[in-house]
Amino acid sequence: MPERFRALARRFPTTTRVVWALAVAVAVADVVLLARRAAFASETTRLRAAMTASERDRVDAALVADSNRLAVIVELARRDARGDERLHLAVALDSGRMHLEQQGAVLRTMPVDVGPDLWVHHTASDSVLLTAPRGARTIERILGDSALALSGGAMLYARAAGDSARAMPGSVRVAANELRVLLPSLQVGQRVYFY
């Protein structure tokens, strides 16, 4: 049997090389996918460890009830925003609106630009997908009158006058005058809900 394969390889050398190259490529792709699966599993474990027990229980129950995980996360953030009695921001990503809310009442509404999703390549084998934030974040720093640094690396920043470019990937942009009006009401530690 091996002699038959050698005869075929001698008769069709280019085809044999292509078949071997494809077999090696498939094997390499399998290894890469298994490595990514392990990385995703460890990241999931890390994120779950950062949650409180009640948050884990609530998220687990919601995920079991609905197979669309992103829709569940978005709906939980929407519900949390409605039920939050403290002053907070709520960003409706699908409609491009941001609301200043307290105790279920909308105090101010303004349009926002949501940055597009974008793959950022650090090295040839390492890349990160930047997406619009989802769920609850907190304000970590107020950067003058031009930006808010949020937990998880998200940014909410002011649009410069005459700026017609798209918003930065993974961020939300609001008109500069709207952000200036909001700043006296905002403080570090305040919640921002994205849904």
C-alpha cells in the first residue's frame, strides 16, 4: 500500500504537496482553535469570579432561560438602569441615545455616536475585538470637560466642533456642549448602563 502512495506522489508531485499543505494547515487551525477555546474559558472564569454571588445567580438564570446571551445581558442592563434609584447615565446603543436618569425618571436625553466594532492587531498572532460596551460600568475618571474613563476600558468622550469622523471603536461620543451640561451631575463611581 505505501508503494502505491509513493507512485502517486511521483506521478503527481504538485498535487501531493498541495494535499500535504492542506493537511498541515488544518492541523494548525485545530491547534489555534483549541488554544482560543482555552483562553475564552479562562477569561469566562475570571469574569465570573469578579461577580457577586447574587449577580452570578441572576445572570445564570437569565442565560438558562434565553439562548441569546447578548440580548439577555442587554435586557439585564436595561432593567438595572430602570431600577437604579441613584443618578446615573443609561446609553441605548441601538437607538443612539443617552439618558440622565434617576429613580426611573428620564431627566435629560441626548444623541450619541457609537463606535464601530474593530479588530485591533497587537502582533501577528494576538488581536482584540473592540466593541461598544454592554452592561453596567462605573465612571473611573473624569478627564476635564472632554471625556469620562469608564471601567473595562470604555470611553465616553466629547465630539470636537466640526468633527465628522466616526466615533472611536469601543467608545461612545456625545456632543461637547451636552457633556459640559452633564459634568456637574457626574462623579467618580457613578453608574453608566449600556444596553
